[in-house]
Amino acid sequence: MSVLLLLVPVLMMALSVGLAALGGVWIHVALLCAALGGGAMLLTAFERVYRADQRRLEQYQRGFKSLRDYRSLRAMAYRLMNRASSTAIASAEVSHYADLMDQRLTQQETMVREASTSMTAINAAIMQVSASTCPQCSCKLRAYG
């Protein structure tokens, strides 16, 4: 198929050379054939670049500047597509571990709140005991003895 795509423009160019040699009105027909053949060659080149995979895009380094720019953009797109899947996996892993850390921090916050409540209750009980009087001698209890 690729040989046929290349053969048609070459035959058009050869036909235009033959028609130009006849002279007269055939020169105009030759000009039209040459333009069609050149356009077909250019379209064939664009089509080959468009259908190329990453390896073939990096292999081609010659041609028009716009074609080289297009090739480099396509090659960059292939590289980005290859990296996108690994980036998505890494993002999912980061999200998972962030969720785990959030759960752990919530558990630790609950434990600290419970410990603070317990310490407040213990402190209130100590204050109440230290403020109460001894039932035998009606003296105030001291914290140290």
C-alpha cells in the first residue's frame, strides 16, 4: 500500500514532464499534473507522519521544519501518555496514604480528648479530696499527709 501511495505521485510527475515536452496546450495540463503529483507527495509524507508510532517518530529527523515540529510534538505526546498512567497510579497511592493518615490523626485526636477529660476529672477529684475535712478531728486534710 505504501508503495502505491508513493508510486502515484511519481507517475503524475513523470506524466507532467512528458506532457510538457509536447508543448502547446499540453503545458497547462502538465502544470496541473505536476501540481497534483506534488500535492499527493506532500499528503503522503503528512500521512506517514500522522500514522507513525513513537519509535518511528523519533527515527525521522529530516524534512520541513513544520514537519519536524509536528514529529517532535507527537513524540512528546507519546512520552506524556506513557508517563500519565504511572502518574495516575502514584496519585492514587498518595491519596490512599493521605486517607490512612487522616484516619490515624482522627483516632489520636479522640484519644487525646478522652485523656484530657480523664485528667480533668482526676484533677477535680483531687481538689475535692484536698478541700474536705477529716471526720475524726474536724481538721482540713492536706495533700501531703
